[in-house]
Amino acid sequence: HRLALHYVELARTDPVYWNAALHYEANGLHSLTDLFCYGHIVTSHDETSHGIIEYSGLTDDTAYLWMENVLTMGGATRAANGRIDLIETLPTVSNRPNNRNDFMEVWLGDWWNWSRIERDYHEQFNASGAVVRNLKGDTFNIRGDGEVRNMSTADRDVIVQAVRTSVQSLFDAYTRLENGESEAAIASEGSSYFDALEWIPIFVENDTGNYFPGRWTRYAGHVAAVTGSNIVPENWSGCQMAYINGGEYLPDQNGNPCTSFPDINVSVPLASATILEQNYPNPFNPVTTIAFSLAEATAVKLSIIDMSGRLVRTLLSGEFMDPGPHSTSWNGRDQSGQMVAAGAYFYRLEAGRFSETGQMALLK
């Protein structure tokens, strides 16, 4: 996701780089959605996969070096035994100069037994599933790869929102860059560029096998730091899920929660329907406020149009917004910053399948 931002910056002067940006974003979304599969949360493949690569003598291979750079860009460090640790600070974004190559021919060798056990763990926990929480405080169910079609609408929508938020942040970043914000600022901890991480599971309320009830995922502290959230407590690691790979045994099934999720207010003022209100004041000079309410989280576009149907100003350009009341203002200026002439104008709200237009008057 951070490397995708790097190519969005390049795309500002050469649109061909959007191809690379979207390719990297797709890679990021693969990893993001994997974290809604319980087998991926429980089972670690880092030490095993690194051992296979070392066994095959491929630590200088282009694909391996590219993967290591991705890990570094995400705030990861690799220990001598191949295990990955996540840190709470992110380095400056930089990509490898050589062409990417995804193909490596490897040999399992002595790592075959660990790989087999990890596959079994992965399938076991994907099949059993868990009730989890995210940084927003949502409680939902997850299972395994390919189970999305069998999930409830509410559980499935959490995954949908994560994907939407991640993709939207990529396009929002382009606007932020155009408005003078630096790539380094957007790619740093606490930036809204990482809002998609607020949707992923970071706490296990309970699981069918009673292996990890009341425990934080191994990446919970890292995600909290990157998003700027204060939900995960400082002593979270005392109730962190155990590291499990093909060389580790599963913990006892004691069923006793290690801790509980912090009490937070997760209520959102929902609107019964999406509503576009009359701007206020109207007529106005020189600033007016346009208020609206959303029945559900969706991408929102708000435009100012003159009486001939010509676009005057885009106030919201597809930003993803939560349910409830929102408002924005217009200062009577067009897209280039010039003051428009007095007269009547339309304002149009597009939110999902909702589209409605209001009329207002600018006085001089």
C-alpha cells in the first residue's frame, strides 16, 4: 500500500505510473483481505518460507529482495532465524530500482514437515473460525479463504469496507499530493492513508477451539501505531496470541479469556435515509454550508454546477464517508480559485445510488 503511494506520486507527472500503483495496491489488498481468514491470523509462515529460500540458495534472487523491501516498507524486521517482527515506526518509502520478478523455483527440503503442519493448522483454524473485534470496536465473525459467499451480510460488509477504504485512500492521496502534501507525510504513522487497517481483526473474542480467547493478534500493536489509534493498551503484549508455525505446538484449550476488549463508544448516529438539505444561508455571500446525512457508509461526490450545466467546483470528489450527518462549505469560488458571478447555482450530491440536486443563490 505504501509502495502504491510511491507510484501515485510518479503518476502526477506521467499517468503511465497508475498501472504500477494499482498493481501494488492489488498486492496490498491480497494481504489485507487474508487477515479476515482466521488461519492466516493464527499460522505464521515466515520462518519456514525463509528457511526454504535459504535452503534453495535464493537470498540474492530478485523476487526475494523485492519481498524483503516490501517487508521493510511495512515496518517489519527479520531475525536471523527468519521470523518477522513488526515495529511501530515506518521508514521512508523507497522501491528497489531493478525490475520485479515474482518467480522463484524452490525446494522444500528439510522444511517439508513444517510446511505440512502449517497447512494443517491453516485449514483447521479457517474451518473453525472466530469472533473478532477491530479498532472501530465492531464485533464480527471470520472463517477461512473462500468463505465470503457464505458469510452474513454484516460480517461480509466489514471486509468490503476495508477494501473500499484502502482503494479510496489511494485516490485521495493523489488529491493530497496535488494540494501540496508530501509523500512522506501521507506515508507516515497516523495518516488517514492507513484507515483501512481500522477494519481488520485485531482481537479474538472467542474461537471455536478455545485456543486464543481474549487475545490480541500478533500485529495489533503495530496496526494501532500506524493508524494512530489508542485502543490497544500499552501492556497488550501480555495477552498476545502465541507464535504458531510448523515447529510449534498449539496452546492448551482452556477457554479462559486472557483479557477483554476495552470499552469504547462504537455507536454511530445513523440516518434512516440519505438526505440532502437546503444550503444555509441561502441566498448567501460569500460562504454557505451544505449539509447532508448518509444512511450507510459510501463514497460521496458533491459538485457545484451553473445554470447551463457546467461544472463549477467539486467539493467532495468521491471520499468514503461513514453513516450519519456531514457538512461542507462553499466559498463561491470555482475550481481555479476565482470568484464566480452572482446568480443561481445547483449543488448535486451523489452517494452510492443516491443522487439529488438543490438550488441556491449567490449575492454580490
